[in-house]
Amino acid sequence: MSPQAFATHAPAHSLISNRLSGAYFHDAWSVEAGEPQLSALGQFLKALSHTPAWVNTCMALRNRVVSLLGLKDLGALDNLDRSKSAAEYQPGERVGIFTLIDNRFDEVLLGDQDKHLDVTLSVHRTPASPDGKVIVTVTTVVHVKNLLGRAYMLPVVPMHRLIAPSVLKAVASTHRGRR
């Protein structure tokens, strides 16, 4: 059985830690990596490649509802080019529902912006400990810009707290991930 993701704090010296000030919402979840050799983006691609079906169902429902309010359809969380490796992604490219902002071996920043919200996601991997363990932490930071952004976040916050650890479970598995 895979270790469970657990709630934590953004890593102190991470790129995302600079974005916490003034956030309307932020959280962080960690899990021990089943494939510690993968880069931060490799860990993220592995997680998205194994998105639970119920999460994509929730995303489809979200997309239908927000389209009535004039917000953009983000598509499915696992909408990836599966022929592309982690090393091939460049800043500005879409990775699932996010745009790649910064890609380093130990941390990747992804995000999405519109007139209502700025969302930034970090996938941070600690360097291997002497016993070879790597902890992967996913931190989400949301800055709202207006009342619609606040209203949007009302159902998103509790759903996010279910979705984030569920998607992160794949990182703990030892099956072959994306490179």
C-alpha cells in the first residue's frame, strides 16, 4: 500500500514561498516519492497521468458550470501529451490545466491566471536524504482579484482539499512514471 499524502507547509526555501504573502488560499501536501530519481516535473507528470476518474468528472462539471459565468474551460487535469518527456517541456507550454512558469530539477512552478484569480502550483522535491528518500510537496497558492474570484473559491477550497492528496497518491507508487 502506498503512503498517504499529508498536509504540511510550503518548503521554506522554495520558489513558491515568495508567493504566499497576501494569498487568499494556500495549502501544501507531501508524500514520499516512489521514484525518487524523477525531477519535480516528472513527479507532476506521473501524478497527472494517474488522475483518478472522479477528479476528471469533477473538472468536467466545473467546466460546464463556469462556462455559464463566462470563465474559461480548463479541460481535464490529465490532458497531457503523453509522448513528451519532462525534459521536453518549456516555460509557457501547457501541462495539464496549467502553464509551465519555471522548471528546475527540484521545483517546478505552474499556474493559471484570469481576471478573477491567479493560481500558482509548486511541485517541490527535497534532495535525497542519506537513505535515498525524496519527499515531494505540492503547494497551491491562490490570489483572488475580485468578488467573482472569492465566490468561485467557495466550492473550490473544500474540493481542492480532497483532490490534491488524491492526485498526489500516484507519486508514492513505485510503478514506472514519466521521465
